[in-house]
Amino acid sequence: MTDKTADLEPVFAEGVDEEPIERNRRIFEGWRFWLIAGYAAIYAAFHMAALNGLSISEWTGLELPFLPNLPMETWNFRIVHISGALGLGFLLFHAADFGDDDDRPATPVFTLAALASALPGLFALSTAIGFASEINSGELPEMGGLTTWAAFPGTPLYDAEVWSFGVPLLVSTFAAIALGWFERRGRDRFRASDAVLVLNAVVVAVYLIAIYSTAARNSVGTALVPIGIAFAATAGSAMILELTRRMAGLALVIITAVFLIYTFTAHLLPGILKVQTPYTWQRFFGFLYTDAGILGPTTAVSSTYIILFIIFAAFLQASKVGDYFVNFAFAAAGRARGGPAKVAIFASGLMGMINGTSAGNVVATGSLTIPLMKKVGYHKKTAGAVEAAASTGGQIMPPIMGAGAFIMAEITGIPYTEIAIAAIIPAVLYFVSVYFMVDFEAAKLGMKGMREDELPKFNQMIRQ
């Protein structure tokens, strides 16, 4: 077979760390960019402070309002984690894809309607703050050392939870979700409907943190759960599903919807699918925002392990370490037969150490290695398969690995460091096996490696 590498230009990786921009993701400039950056920085700093038990009050001696006491109670910490993530997600991702023309005309009617939907949300927020003030006042009776929250049907508290908190919150939330499809502004602008969803995420957090500090927390999962918890959980679940749809598509939303429908219709089904006593809406959603549901192991892992590694990976990406990894892989493996394929394996292993995602690996290295593999003689399907197989190894490559490793650590109680150490040998064997499969394919096709003048200097890469 003829050498097909003769027409290749020198290869240097650039922009490997730059992530592709989703079609519904906003691109901000100026003060909006710095506002989002500040939001993200405060969100990251909160997690760093909460996980390390740092306190602004202890540092400064100032007792500022609305500052959490650190370290926070577990449920409260996870509620704030979810609320902050919802706010950041709604500000960054629009309900629908942007077209090729980002400067679409604004829609004042829908913007005004979205602003109007903020009014019931603000009313629900004022009610939630009122509940929190009442609980913290010390005027409510106590039972077993906990403040009671007697929001039973027929009481003023029950009516307030329904008509002053729950109904306004749901109206505001579902109206904002619906209006997000119709409201139009430029890609570098915030939408009023998304700002309303951010507001409602805060409302849910304020209410739940306040109520879970009372004896009502012990009633979750029973028929005695306060109806306000069910309202807050319904709104929170709707916002989580909406943000999931925006970021991951409809598949997860549809699967969730199927199980939700089953929850309320299982008593009508035959055979083993049938349950004798159906769940009521109040009891089910009153149990959903607990550590047996949304606040369970997945959120625990997300709010502790994953958030820290995301911060770590962000710093690495900002330092352009991905470019170095890919160039180092070219320098180390590019001269071997079928060089670009082996570069893909080597680079994917290195990138997997800092991002832990298969898709992230494909995007980072595949855009460079797949065209080169096709040029040296690999079939396009083979080139794509090699990149996909190599990139999948990022899920098991320490130290970051994939989210599954963090969930394993949380569920089993085994320290994450032990899981990472145990994964070293399987990860190495995985990449070695893929390497030899690629080598056998290259030998069968009579391929050669890339020329030395086409590659970065190995000695220079080592010195860097």
C-alpha cells in the first residue's frame, strides 16, 4: 500500500479545551457575561466553603442576613445546590434552539406576559419568607425540641400554604415554562421567562429550608405531610425536568413521565404491576424532595464530589492543558504505524484523566484525529469506531473517571481514592487492548506512521 501521509501538514492541536456551544445556549458579552461569571464563582465558592466548614461570619465578625450557617445541614445544602444549579441553567440555556440568525426580533407581548407571571412568584416568595420568619420567631409551640408546623386542613396555615404559596408558585412556574417557547430576544440577552424560573427556584429553596427545620420534616412520606411541601416539590420537579429537557433532550423527560404516570395509575393495572393503595399527589410529591428522592445519593454525589472535580477540570481547561495532552500524544505515538489512531487512544486516555466523559473526549480529540485517520487509510467507520472506543475509556480512567465512580463511592461507602486506585489496572488494560487492535489493523493494511517533521518535538513536549 502506498504511503498516504505524504500530503499531511504539520499537526499541532489548538482549541482542544474549547467546548462546542449548544444550539440553545446563550452567548453573553459585557456586563451579562460578568454577571454569569460572578454567579458561577459564588456558586463554586459556596460549595468550597460549605464542604470545608468555612464561615464568613467567623472570618469577619459580621452577622449578615441570609448567610447560611456552615457547615450546613445535609438536606439544606442539597436544596441550595439544586436551586443554584437551576438558576444557572435557566440563565444559560434557552427553551428552544437559536436559529442561524441570532438577532431575532423581540416579542414584547410574550415578554410582558412573562413579567406578569413573576407576580404570583413574588407573592409566593413573600409568603415563604413570612413562614420562615414565623418559624424563627420562636412563637410557635415545640414538640420534642422541634418547632411544630400545624398546617392541617381547615387551619389558617393550610389555607396560606395553598392559596398564598402553592397555587401562585405553580401558576408562575408553569406559565414561565410555557412562555419560554414563545418569548424571543437576542442570543446575548436574558429572557424574562427564564428570570421567573430562577425566582421560583429560590422560592422553592426558601420554603423547603424553612419547613424542614420544623417537626413537619418527620411527616414526609405520610398522609400528614404539609401540602406546601407537595406544592414546592411539584414546582421544583417541573423545573428540573424542564432544565433536563433543555440540556439533555426529551429522552430522560419521557422516561420520567412514564414512571410518574405509573405512580398514579398503578392501582388500575393488572397483575404484578397493580398496587392496592394508590399514592395521592400530596403524599407522593411530599416524599419526593427527601433523601429518598431528589435529595438522595445522586444529588449527594453531585454536590460534593462532582462539583469539586468540575471546578478542578475548569481550571485545567482554562490553562489549555488539553492542547498539551493532544500534542504530547502526537509526539509520543504519531510515528508508529497507523499513527493518528494510536494518537487518538493516547490522547483520549490523557483527556479522560481530566474530564471523565466519553462525549467530551470525542469532541476534544476526535475533531483532529478522525480526519487524520481517514487520510492515512482508515475507513471512515473504522476511524469513528476507534475514536469512540478510545474515548469511552475516559469513564474508567482515574483520577476523575465518570459520574458512576462517585455514585459507587457514595452508595458503598468505599472512599473514592480506593475506587480510583482499583480502576488503574482495568483502565490501562482497556487502552492497551484498544491500542493492539488498532496496531493489528494498521499492520494488516500496511500503514505507516506520520513523518517526524509533521509532529511536535517529543523533547520539547517533555520540557513543557
